[in-house]
Amino acid sequence: MLTGNEIISTLEMLKNENLDVRTVTLGINLLDCAGADLNEVRRRVAERVMGLAGRLVPVCDRVGRKYGIPVVNKRIAVSPIAVVGAALSPAEMVELARTLDAAAREVNVDFIGGFSALVEKGMARGDRALIEAIPEALATTERVCASVNAASTRAGINMDALLQLGRTIKRAAELTAAHDGYACTKLCVFANIPEDMPFMAGAYLGIGEADAVINVGVSGPGVVKKAVDRALAARPDLDLGSLSELIKKTAYKVTRVGELIGREVAESLGIPFGVVDLSLAPTPNVGDSVGEIFQSLGLLAIGVPGTTAALALLNDAVKKGGAFASSRVGGMSGAFIPVSEDLNISEAARAGHLCIEKLEAITSVCSVGLDMVAIPGETSAETLTAIMADELAIGVVNNKTTATRLIPVPGKAAGDQAYFGGLMGHATIIPVNNAAGDNPFIRRGGFIPAPIHSLKN
Amino acid sequence: MNKAILSILGRDRPGIVATVARVLFEQSCNIENVSQAMLQAEFAGIFLVGLPNGLTAGELHRAIEGRLRPLGLQVHTKPCESAGEACAPPACEPFVITTRGPDRRGLVADISEVIARHGVNITNLQAFFKGGEAPGDNIMIYEVDVPASVDHQSFARDLQARAQSLHLDLSVQHRNIFEALHRI
């Protein structure tokens, strides 16, 4: 018999705290769809995606109804297209992106990730073609997401690739200038990219993965914030150790929900269950913000002194609770701080509490990095490369994932507003030091070697 | 072995279970299942017991009533109709239906009518009515077994329609979600 308290507290989490499953992402292996004939590749890719994902959305909706827990986003992650389309030209890669977009629309998922390349140790023909295709592919499709892994702890940082990616981001922004450079919101540049992450824009299916897999992203930050608020209302003098315990227990609950629903979706589709990603992913809604957690903990806003310590506490507690709750934790599993996607973080940037340097600092204790950061349109490709190199260096040296999703908003300057719409939200453009200036260090190119502690064997 | 089921009702006080158990022990009865509940200040207990050879349910009733009546407790005793196991129930999934909303007479009757109409069995019901309009003050929690043959969508739709007409906020969720959230 369930207790009344167990039932009522669950309903509270659902109705007032945005308890949900943030994403169920179907990983689809496309490696055997590779070929040199574009039309043949397109046919195979479309058949595979629609064949495996045709029931994804109705099954997620049915399972969500059964438990009363909404599955907010249903998504697809495919094998890196730079490998699948290794024999294709850049123009053909764009056509393949359109095929993915059409398939995503057909099966009604909101994003399909995997227009991706892994270039940390060098670029192959397919990688070059894909990176060249990224601006047009993202500007002319609606649901395709791209990612490039340009660094790893084992390989170091591929600065040549980053230089090209700096130009790629500028071009993608220019092609979607009328929408504040929207195409850039669908491109992540990584160090140590996870092969099983369910969250966009960085999700792709790793080369070492099976034919298909279901990965799940747990609920958003609202549940954690409300738990902190409730506890502090009852006991305003709670110390940080007690708050960490509280967050840990809340993360446990959230993770259990994600795993329960993910496993049932996987079983219904006859596809193996992969991992639960513990990351707290915000949306541009009040009550669903990572930034609000900082305020609940007692900081004026995310970005003020104390922020890095608070995020270290939060991220650690979420991982400990989640790791206990799930038998398969994976993906990114760290707090997200996407500026435009989080109403509160966006406001902190507007009010001047949060600058790009502080964002970079706090990614030393979480993941993702400079995520959904709108910067002045005048920012040069070289400076973009330099910002990315700084962020990826944190990941490479600290043996963790970091990434950037930077949007140099065409024609707009620091302090202006950029509007991306929907889940991508809006943001105040934050200033960049030496945005359009010269940077000979970056132009040297080559590789920044792997750190000494990469030699583990 | 013959069995009997006893229900005991009365104002709660210390010693009710001890008295009942003592009489059952003296009568050489074996307690197989017990469930007790407290509703405000009232005690309700149900005892399913195995009877020794030669003792009838009627004899047990007389013995136990003689001891409980002076305590202001009422007892009802009935022989169990079948000593064997019940026939296998149909394949079911356990769900929890919860309602919150303004109090009025007939809420339990109205909601349980929809549940019964769909052939769904209530396995546990908890209801708290403090009265008034505050949704948190008036809660019904039905644990139910939904046979696999029941169309879940139409069951949920009918429940929602009835709840709406009563201005209740109703949710139907598989029981596993509560266990996943709260139990290790």
C-alpha cells in the first residue's frame, strides 16, 4: 500500500515543479548506409530512420500518459554523418542533411543530431566535406543539429579544425542573419564528446554503439529548486552540507523517473536501453531554470562571487543522487548553463552579473561550457576560435567534456537582444574582449599537444 | 481447515487488538491476515483466522462478542465461503487515481461509479475530506487493478470527464511511478 504522502508529494512534483522526462533520444546506427552514390545513401538513411523511429513519438506519449509523466522531447541521434557520407562532396552532404530533416519531420521528432565529425586528431575527407557543409545544412534545415569534436584529452586540441570552425560559425550566422544567426544554435564544438548524450545540439550516436539504443535525459532544474525552497522555508538555517544531501535525494527521484520511463519505451520499441543522462537542462520558462537554483541557495544571481562553488556543490550532489538511482548513467551528466535557454541566466547576463569569462570559469566544475552565448556580430572568426580553444582546453586538461555553442549575432552589438525563439529562447548579447582584434597566436594553427596525464597506460 | 472472517468496529482505545488476539488464542484459532485502520477516532479491524476442528464460526462469534461488548466494540463474524484459493484473477496492471478539489457530497460515489463501470477493481481507498474549497484539503486516493482488457484511454477519458463535472483535479498513474520515486 502506498502512503498518502508518497502520492501527494509525487503529484506536487508533477504539477508545480515541472517533473518530467526532458528527452527520450533514439540512437540510430547509420554506418551500413554509407556509400558513394548520394541517392542510394539518402534512400537507405531515410528508410532506416523512418523504420526505427516511426513509433518513437506515439510510444513515448503512451508511456508518458501511463505514468502521468510527460516526455517533453522526442529526438533522434545518428552515427556521425562525416563517416556515413565520407565519400560525398560538401554539396551532397547538404542534401543528406535535408534527407535527415525530412525524416525527422516525418516521424515528428523535434531534433535529429549527428550531422557530426570527430576531428580531434586530424581531418579526413568526409570531415572536411561535412564541416564545409555545416553552414548551409543548418541554415536550410529546421531540425538537424551538428557537432564537431575538435579536442580530446588523449589527442589534444586540433587548432586547424578550430580555425575552420570559427569561419564555419561566422558563415552559419551570416546565412541566418535575419534570424539573429539562428543556425549557430544548432552547432556544438566539443572536447571529449560523449557518444551517448541524449541532449541537443550535441547528441550523436558513437561509433562504438549498437544498431539502435534509447538514451534518456532526466527532468529539468525546477524540481531541485522547489526542493531547496521548501527545505529552506521549513529550516532557514540549513547549512550547505544539508542542502547537498537534499539535492542528492531529489536527483535520485528524478533519475528513477527517467530510467523507469526510458526502459519502458525501450522495451516497447524492442530496442536496448542505453543510459540516463543526469544533466539538469533548463528551458526558457519561469520555474525551470538552473539560474534560479543559485538564487534559492542565497546568491544574488548566477555570476556573482560564490557561483563556481555553488555550481560545484549542485553538480556533485546531482551526480551522487543520480548514480545511486540508475544502473546506467552516461552522456554529459553535468549541469547545463545555456544562457539564452534559461530565463534566469539570460537575465543575469542582461543585468551584467554574468560575463563570458565567468561562464568559462564555472564550466571548470560543470559541463557543456559556453552554451547558447550570444556575442557581438563583429566578433571575428579568429576570436571565435580563440574562445573555443580556451573552453576546450579546460576539458582537455581536466579530462572532462566541455563545449561551446556561440552565436555571433550579425549586425548586433553587446547589450542588444537576440531572439532565437522556442526552446532556444532569447538573450542579451554579452561583450567579448578584443572581439574583432588580431590574434596571431590562434593563426599559428597546428595542434596543442595532449596533456602529460593523458599517458595513463 | 475452515476459516472465518471477523470485523471489529468501535471507538479506538488501547488494548483492542490485544483483547481480540487473546480470545482467538484461547479458542485455538490461527490468525492468517489482519488489517486495521483508524478513521478519525474510530477503530476498524478485519481478522481472517483458521478455525480448529470442532469450532464453528458461530461459536467463535459468541466467545469473542462476550469479551468485546463490554468494551463498546461491535463484532461481525462470517465463515469464509471457500477454504481454497480464489480463482486466478485476470491479468491486471496496478494504477493510482488521485483527485483533489472542492468538497461536496457524493464524490466517492461519483468517481467509484466510473471505476466500477469499466470493470476496474479498487484494491485500496484513502480519502480525506476536511470540507471547503481548498483542493489540498479534500483528497481521494484510489489504488485500482485495471484488467488488461480495459481500454486505458477511454477509462482515463471517462474519469477526467467525471472529475471535470465535479471540479476535481484528477490524475491516473501507474503505481510503479510512486515506487520508483520513493522506494529503494
